[in-house]
Amino acid sequence: MYIATFNAIWAAYPTLGFGLFEQDVPARVALGNPFLYDETRCQTDIDFYRAWVLWVLLGIWHGLMCFYIPVRALASYGAVSSSGHHTTVEYVGTAVMTAIVITVTLRVAIRTTHWTIINHALIWGTLALWLPFLAVLQGLCGSVPGLAPLCGLGSDLIGSAGFWFGAVIGAPAAALLLDYTILVFQRHLAPRASQLLQEIEQRQQQQRVKGVGVAGQQQQLPAIGPDVEQRYRQ
């Protein structure tokens, strides 16, 4: 059930919202600075494979964190739940799946730069619906034979400190710390032209809110430093 709904619901809607509504810069900025298209047009095979290897390594890191931290956390807080049930593969699998859903959803969130109401609804709605989904499965365990091992699972996990510290907090935090660190260092040490223009756009929006900026002011390339266009064309 978890695997069947993961790609169809939990990983699908946040990713779909990101793909449809994410934008590096507003359309007027892209039209005014056409060299921005060189960021993707001038990419080489080496750039592609470098990004591919990075994503594979991050995926391995996420998998290790989402598996071992919940397992160790459940073991640390005892192998017997508060209701007297022994921790089974269903309990561990649900905790690991919880860590995966939270990690995947928050990874989309930290990579989102253009937030809309739909993005917020899809990302935070996915997280908010996961625990109710577990409760629904628990409610069906008596009538659906395949869900019988899940009976009592929801209340036991929610009442377990190991579940909250391991699957809900610990694993996503450890998994995404590396992603966030890479994003911060890349943005500060080797920013792309679109990221520099994002900073300018944010400053101009703050100025407009304070009444300092000029309405409809057009962003121009020289504002991000000399010879930037030439450097990104090379």
C-alpha cells in the first residue's frame, strides 16, 4: 500500500507543483536578460554527468538516513510498544516510509524559490495528510485481510518517542542537512546568473514595499556586477 501510493500521491503532487510553478526569475527579467538561457543551453556532457553523480550520491545518503535512523531510534526506545506489541517489520517499514515521505517533500520545499498558493497546498498538505492516511489504514485493517498486520500500528507509532525523534525529525534533518549545505555553499561561492538576479529582485521588492523603489523598475544586467554576461557566455 505504501509503495502503491508513494509515486501516485506522496511524491507526485509536490514534485508536480514544483515542475509547473517553479521559476528562477520572473518572465520580464528573463526577457530583459536573454543570456540566462545559456545556463542550460551551454551545458556540456561533463556538467550532466557531474549533476547525475551528485544526485545519485545524495539519493544513497537519503536512503541510509531514512532507514538506519528510524530503525536505531525504535530500537533505542525499546522493542516493545506501549500497548505490549513487539516491533515488527510493519512497524519499522511504516517508520521508514514516514521518514522517506517527509524527506522527499521537504527536499522539494528547500529547492523551491517561487512560492505560490498551490505550492504551499501541495507541499504542506502532503505532510499534513500522511498521519491521517495511516489512521485510515488502521481503520481498514479489520475488513481488509492484507492490512491485518497494521492493526494498532498507528496509535503505537504516534505514542512512540522513537518514531517522532527518528522518523519524523531525525532522519529528514540528517538527510537534508547535506542538501542544504550544498545549496548554501553553491549559492555563495559559485552563484549562477539567475541566482544573482533573484537577489536583485528580492531587494527591489523590499524597496518597493518600503516605498523606495520605482514602480515597474526593469532589472538590468550591470546591476549584478561587471562582465557577468561575458563570464557566463564563456
